Amino acid sequence: MFQGFRGKKSSRLTKAVIIIISVTFVGGLAYTGTVFMTRPSASELGTIASVNGKNIGWELVDRNFKNALLAEYDNTGRVLPETRGPIRASVVDQIINSILITDAVKKEKIQVPAKQVEDEFKRQKDAFPNEQAFQTALKENNLTASELKKQIRESLAVQTLFALVKSNASVSEDAVKEAYTKETGKPAEGKDFEDKRAEIEGRLRSTAEQEALLTWLDGLKKDAKIEIYDPEIRAVKRLQEKAYDEAIVEYGEAVKKEPDNAYLYVGLAQAHLGKKDIAGATQALEKARDLYPEEPYIRLLLGTVYRDAGSPDKARQEFRTASEHGGLDILLHIRLQSLFKSMGFDDDAAAEQARVAEIRDLLERRNKAAGAPGAPSAADTQESGNAPAGKSVGGNGQSDTKK
């Protein structure tokens, strides 16, 4: 679980069965930018959710949310406005899962031998070139050696519990034969089948084990008393369920708590778009733009809505402004080029094409100078100094810090 913890951006959003057990360890990384919004205090935002009477506070969610944003940025080079709400909801789900799994470990009275913990600690430490590098990694992750050992113990206990759950998974001979026939179009017999049997069975067993874990976790959730108090989280859930009217109501409640949060209006716009309510989506995105005018992807979303509403000139202006704030985000400029071309704005499309070529040339020269052959990744394009001085990186650095 801790392999690769050496980087301070190592935390990743994961699927349900890959759980962050000690979610508090990722605190301390600041997702900062130069655009600030006033946020209510932690006491005002209060409890986000509860699990069997255990409260999940705003500060815990916020710490992990900031790190999830950093992980998303590290992976893709950008954090799209419409993904922030779902990322936050995913963080809350992970914390809920962590509580349920930790309680299950206690219920099963799983104990991890001290030697096993020490062996894993030594393995993690030996992965670093020297003691100083190890201590630096601990500091970057806001950990002490004893805290890391505690997390290792918790992780090993969970692995033991998961192994017990997965031991109930099985794969029948008929399933192996059926998979072989489906994949090869041949009857499950003879040397070729025998050669492939173990590999097919291994794949099927891995799938069955994952399904067993998901079913088990779903059972924990079904038996638990889970309350969600945060209206944005509820809104995201309703949006994912396509209950758009309910999502609009929940986003309205969220906006009352955080009227300066541009991203809530993006979520609200998504709910209106789900209802094909262009007017409602336009109004919400205009509010988001006014709150965060330097965010290129909000401009992109608003321009797309203007286009769909039959206002090409307004769309053109938003797309142009998105380009101005897009820096070296090559994927953004490629997308804008396509939009301009589809709308018949050939001069703008040509300008974006030239910008894309300029960015590619710049990044190739930088990579060559750094001795890094090959085309730049999406993250490279976003992390190569694309933001002008005084602007947030990539237009997505709206801080959750009160100023």
C-alpha cells in the first residue's frame, strides 16, 4: 500500500476496493493559487457526513480534497471545473469506506505481528537511496516513522481482512471453458486449452475476488447508517442519478453556504443541462464566470452553451478569452481550434492551430534542452509555466483558503 509513497503527490483517487485507510495522513499539502474566494469557517461548514454515529468533519474532507486535486493535476495536467464536485464526492466516499473497513477489522479482531510491520517498514525504507531521502519523504507526507508504522499495521490488517473476503471467491471449470471458447472460438479441449487454462483461470479468479470485495463493501454500506449533510455532495449524487430537479435544489442549498464558490454554479449548470434547460445553464455559468473570470474551462463551458443557444458571437468571445487564459494547455487549444472551425470562424481556428504548433515547438525544445526525448505529456504541457505572472496555474488554482 505504501510502495511509492516517496512522492508527496502519490495519493490517488481509487476505485472502491482500493481504500485509503488512514485518510488523515494526506493533510498538509496546499492547493494554492492567486485567485481566492471567501469560505465559511470549518465550524460553519460543520459536519459533512456521519457513519454509524461517527462524524466526518469539513477539515478532514478539505485536506483530502486538496490532495485529490493535486493528484488529478499531476495525472492530467488540469482540473476541469465540472470534475471538482465528483472528485470531492469521491473523497467523501473513500473516507466512509475507510471507517467501515476499519470497523470491520476491529470486529474481526485481526492482529498483525510486530515483525511483519517491521519487515514492511524496512522494505519501504530500503526503497530510498539513503536515510536523508527517506526522512525527506516522511516530512513531505507529514509523517513520522511511528506514524508510518501505524499506517503499515492498519494496511496489513486490511489486507488480511480482504484476503479473507476474497477467499470466498471461486471459479468453476465451466466458467474457464466458456471463457476459452468465447475468446478463441474453439472448443475447450486439447493442448492449446491446457496451455491457456491457468492464465484464464487466474484472470477469472481476480475478477471474482474484486467482485467479492465490492459485494462485501456494498453489504457494509447497506447495513450502516450513513448520513450526508453536505448539500454539494448530495447534489453530486443526485446529478449522477440523473435526478436533475433534486440536484438543482441541493446546489441551491450549497450556494447559500458558499455564494462565492464558482464551481458550485458549474455543477448547477450541469443539472440544468441535464434537463436541457439552456437558459438555466447559461445563467449559472455566467455567475461562475463572473466569480472566476480567469478560469479558461468555465469560459469554454459558457461558450459552448452560448453556441447551443444560437449566440455564436457570444460563444466566440468566451472561446477567445479561454484561449487568452489557456497558457500552454495544448489540449485546450486543440479543442478551441475544433470549436472555432465547426462554427465557421476560420481566422480564430487558424490562430489556435498556430498556437498549438508554437506550444509543441516550445515544449520539444525544452525537452531536448533537458535531455528528455519524446513528445510532452498532458501534464508537461500544463506544468511548463503556461500561466502568466499573477494568474493561477492553468486557471484551475482557485484556492479554498480564506483571505
